[in-house]
Amino acid sequence: MEAAGYYHYQLAYHLLESGIKVSVENLLAVKRFIQMKLSKIKTDRSDPKLICEYAQKVDLKLWKGNTKDGMECLQITGALSVYTKQSTMLKNKLYVGRAK
């Protein structure tokens, strides 16, 4: 599967807990592989086939997941990122409001 921010974690952990081997790959690496194939077709039907071909040709590393502490750190980092963006947005609104 492709790493997609925090969105892939739930599925990856579910598969791992179900005894299914998981590999989480860099989205850009997969994208570049598909581009090298000179494929102009980008559809929901063609993508899985190309990702499957990528998995067959590349030496995939098994994903083991993070520890509980590691997951907590990811969640805190994600929340901090959201709060920072919201804070910046509010500061910008205040600044624009004063400039008028």
C-alpha cells in the first residue's frame, strides 16, 4: 500500500493484526515507477495493476508498525500540526482585519 499521510495506518494495522503481511511504500516512488512505464492512463482500474507490477519488481520491506509510544507521538505531532495551521490562519485573519 502507498503511504498516504495518516490515512493508511488504520488499514495497515488491521491487516497486520489479521496476520497479513504489509508493505507501506513511498507514494512518490510508486508514482515515478508508473511514470517510467510511460503510462498515460490514470484510472481507478489501471492504478492497482501498476501498483501490483511495482510490488513484483521492487524489493519490498515488510512493515512492522510503530510501538504504542510511537503511535502516540504521531498523533500528538498530527494534532500539533493542525493547531499550528489553525493558529496561523486566525492570526492572519486578525492581521487582515486590523489592516482595513
